[in-house]
Amino acid sequence: MDTMTKLSVLTGAAKYDVSCASSGVSRGNMGKMGSTRECGICHAWSDDGRCISLLKVLLSNDCIYDCRYCVNRRSNDLPRASFTANEIADLTMQFYRRNYIEGLFLSSAVEKSPDYTMEKIIKVLTLLRKTHEFFGYIHVKVLPGADPVLVRQAGLLADRMSVNIEQPSEQSLRLMAPQKTLPMVYTPMAQVRDEIRLYKEDRKRLRHTPRYVPGGQSTQMIIGATSDSDLTILQTTSKLYETFGLKRVYYSAYVPVNQDSNLPALATAPPLLREHRLYQSDWLLRYYHFDVEEIVDPVHANLETEIDPKMSWALRHPEFFPLEINRASYEELLRVPGIGVKSAQRILRQRRLAAVSGDELKKLGVAYKRAQYFITCKGIYGGSQPFDPTKVRTILAPQPQATQLSLF
């Protein structure tokens, strides 16, 4: 294969990995190169909100594993390709010099062995950092089972690393990927966590200590390939944040690409709405001081699709509402549907000057059409009737009405 054919094969194989927060944006003004999507260029966001372009590509799709859900599994009959380290480094620099990209997202199938593949990844990073003096953003995948020495070397050259957990439970992982186990995934996660802490402590004493994975680590779970409930998924997510200090847990709605008795049928649509609700729940865990058991529990093991998880919690706890906006604490404000982190902070600042009214809430960024049913302002209830969860649900989540079919 020539380089462009390899690029087409390996960027197409990389599209199922969502842990670089790709926006799916495509631009068609790149001349002979075609669109950004065809060239494997995706868009992600930095911590300061900037949109950055990344070359998202696999080093190889020639895998020794036979994971049921993976398009690159060993038993699939598809074109196989592998880049050399020099080819990836040269492609990255050519795209970078043309201002197509600002960084690289590099993953790979397990070619020959985890150690062999990690050595190739490290060679790519060494060429970029040392030979080409490339100081842009680099995100690399850590392959479970790789030698700890190789993981440490990669961490000194990359900005962010991730180890994909793929499934939320040991049983599901064994079913979908018989060659993998959760301890195999947790071992490099723990190593990266410990190395980050160690290098941070060393930098306090020696300012020339190199940075180790300054962007932290993340992981990805596939949603909908197995029968795991949202409760199991969020419990695993919470454990990952608490135990390994992950920056993000990404959720990928399973796209049926393989025919298998243990997988959804090929005609099954990806559960995109469920993925969206899980991201909203993840946000509640990280920024809104919610516990997993408040979002889902054994009685409500799966998230509602008609309403977001925050509103679902509010409607299940009528004893908490309506909440007086001028006396509520910051944590209580975060529980109100329609009030976010920034708007809650603005309310607290405004209350130092004067009591907040309903009209002022709209100016402070509150989604008042939702929030009015759960709050009072100066003792005045903004809804059209006293707080009743059943009526509020009917108003905010009306049942879909049947539409008349048309020949056109």
C-alpha cells in the first residue's frame, strides 16, 4: 500500500475510538487532500475551551486479538495496514506544517504483542519530540499487558494517555474480549496515576524534572454491546474517578459492525440518546456533587430517556422542592433543573447585593422555563400551579403525539 491508502484504511479504523472528544466536524476546503474527515482529522477541545485539530489514526489495524465488538478483530476479513514509525512522524509533520492539525491522537491494534506495539508507538513519539522537535499535543493509547518500562517512556513523551476499559464489568469484558481482563486494564492505569503523582512531587523540589502525562489519563466504555445497566456503568465510572484520578471517562454508543450471537443485530441503531444521558450523569458526578445512588439505584437501574438525569432526580424527590432561591446553599442550587455551575455562582454573588427575583434569574443565565417549577423567588412560585411532580413531568416532558403519514 502507498501512504495515502494506508492513511485511508487506518483513519477509518480509528473512528470508533471517541476518547479524544471528536466533534465529528468535516471541512471540505483542503484542496487535493479532500475533506478533514477523509484525512482522519478530528476536532477536540482543550481545557480553556479552544477547538484544536488532531490527526486521529491507528498505527496498525493488524490485531492478534479477537474481541467480538471490534471491527479490527483477527477473524474479520478486511484490508490490513500498518504504518512504520517514520511514516507516522512524517505525516504528522506534513499536516502540522500545512496548519491542518495542532496535535496527534495515536492508537493501535495489538500487532504481534503489546510490547512490540508500544515500542513502535514510543519510536513515533521519540521521532516527533527529539528529531522533528514537535511540541504540539499528543494523545496515545496504552496497551494493556505492555511492560511498565515502556509505559513510563511513553508517558514522558505524551501529553495525555488512555487505557480503554471497554466494558464496565469483568463478566462483560470476558464475554466480549476473552483475551482481556479488568486487572490487565487497571495495572497500567495505576502505574500512570502513581507516576503522575511522583513526578509532580519531584517538580516541587527540582524544577527541571520532566513532566509526566501533564494532560492526565482517560478511558472509554462501549455502551449497548452488552446488557449492563446504567447503574453498573456509573458505579464503574465513579470507581475509576476515585481510584485512578481520571480526567474523563468517555462513552461510545456501540455501532453494530460484526455479526455475533452475543451482539446486537447489525440493523440495530446505536443507542445515541443513552450515550448522551450517560454523559449528563457523568457531569453530575464530577461537577454537581451527585452520588451514583442518587442518579440511578437498584429500583431505577437505567436512566430515563425522555428527561435528563438531573430532572429525573428532582421529580423523584418532591420533598426538596420548591426551593427558595434566596436562602438555598450552593449545593442546593446545583440540584435545581435549569441551574448550572456558573449560574449558581452568579446567584450567590448577586444575593450579596440584593434579593434575586425571577426576572433577574433569566439575566443570570438560568434556564427559567425549567427552573420556575422547582423554585420560589422572594416567596413567589413561578409555576402556574403548586409543585406537583406528575404535572411538572407532563409539562416538561410531554408524550410524543402520533403524526399523520403523508405520501410526500
